[in-house]
Amino acid sequence: MDLKWDDERTRKFVTNVGLITSKGAHGNNIMAAEWTHHVSYAPSLMAVCIGPNKATLENIRETREFGVHLAAFDQNVLSSISGGSTGKEVDKIAVLKELGVKFYNASKIDLLMLEDAVMQAECKLMQEVELGDHTMMVGEVVEIISREKEPLIYRGGKYWNFGDQIEKPEQAVLDRIKELVEKNKK
């Protein structure tokens, strides 16, 4: 089965907004990537899924390095710019700098990192996996920083901020669940 990008059935997922920096034949670049995930603690691995013919994909293949950033709730404009055009035609870093967005040089790899994101991870490419119409680039984290900010949320083609926290079940309910799990072990 094939689904279109804007198929309502695929827009139910709640995701973060990953901002991926790279450097290579297309210069310094940044792209928005909805499918950005932490996939292992030890070693710490991050995966980003990138569509075909993207400047970021070509840059990562060339240098085997990339930065992963989680956009903060107040970076929706930055995300829209990062995802709204291709790094093959637009210097998105220059656009963002003209709007006052700040970058810094990574400490363990050779590319720019975005300031003020919720999290910034410097990654070295470990594995490339073709998955349907995207390529998953898995990078080993060599440096990571986080900030006390809330992440930008993406769902249904729109940006969201966190709402009310939903509490875990009461202790009596948790105890009952534990009792039932023990009773029904295989």
C-alpha cells in the first residue's frame, strides 16, 4: 500500500520537530525532519529519516557527520524556514542568521550547531538504511547538550505546545495492575 504525504490517516502521529544540520557539497545546511528519534542508549544512537535527493542526505553521505536538534516550542518560524525550501537552492543558514538565529561550531564534528534548541547532538554516521521512500541515517552521538525548554510538537501538519500533564494512575491502580501481571505470567 502506498499513501500520500498528506493522507489524513498518517497525520495522527505526534512527533517532535528535528532540525538536522549538515555540511558538504551543498554548504552548511539545515532541514526540518519530523522522523527524528533516539534509538539506543548504549551506545547512544539517533536516527533521522530523510527523503531522496535532499541536500542534507547528500551532505551526510559525503562527510558522514550531522547535527540533530529538537526544536523548542518558540522555534516554529525557524522550523518552517528549515523545512520550506531545499538547501540546493537556498542558503537557509544565511536566511536564519539574518533573522537573528544563532549557530555555533560543533566541538567534535565539523559543522554548525543551532543554539537554543531543546537538545543538540553531534553525530557521526554509523549506518544508512534504505526504508521505502526515505533513507534512515543512524548516527552515534559524540556530544550532546540539552536545555530546560519545552519541545515543539508536530501533529496533523500543525505545530503544538505541551498542554496539561496527565498524571499516572493512582497507586492503588498500579498495585492492581502489578497483581494482575503476576497472576497472568506465562
